[in-house]
Amino acid sequence: MASLTMHPGSNARARGQRIERIAAEWLASHGLTLVASNQQFKGGELDLVMSDGETLVFVEVRHRSNVRHGHPLETVTPLKQRRLIHAARFYLARNRLSCPCRFDVLAVTGTPPDLNFEWVQGAFDAF
């Protein structure tokens, strides 16, 4: 019988994708509409692309099971912001979009099903 060897990051990746799905559902329950998820670009990734009326919203989902080592919002550093802006520009160009945009951060703490959400709309601007 062959044994399956999992990549060490597979469980973390699966947990991250699960949290992102839950986050998308939570944001949808608060009026946003999912457009795309897990958009990969050289040098960056967009967790969730959602719409809020006419505004395209790039949502960075940050999760920590607890805040012992800091709050998830603290992990969106200036470098991370630049990477998100870069990825968003690629997304807009690839999809030939010209519309109002916003960068939000959704901090998720806890473990499913006991999760807490802190949504920062307009967390930073593209400069």
C-alpha cells in the first residue's frame, strides 16, 4: 500500500484557503460580492477581490489563532502593502478594468467555528 506524503506547507495552505472562504462568506453577509479569490501574480497575491457597489475591493485576509504574538493587522507591513498594490495593478491591467478601488484588511482571530472578524475598510491607499 502506497503512503501519501503531504508537502509540509499543505496543511497551512489548506487552513489559509478555508479561512479565506469563511472570510469571503462573512464579507458577503456584510454587503460585498465575491469577484475572484487567490489571484497569483509575480511578486504578489490577492486573497479576495470583491465588489462594493461600483468599487472594486482588494481584501487582504490575515489570520492568527490567537494574538499572543501580535494582532493580524500588524502583519500588513508597508512592504506587504506595496506588494498588494503591485498585484492589484496587474489584476486591473489583465482584466482591462478602470474603476474606483479600495484596499481592505480583514483580520481573523480564533479557530473555526469560533472566529472573530475585524474589518478595516480603506486600510491603506495606493500611492
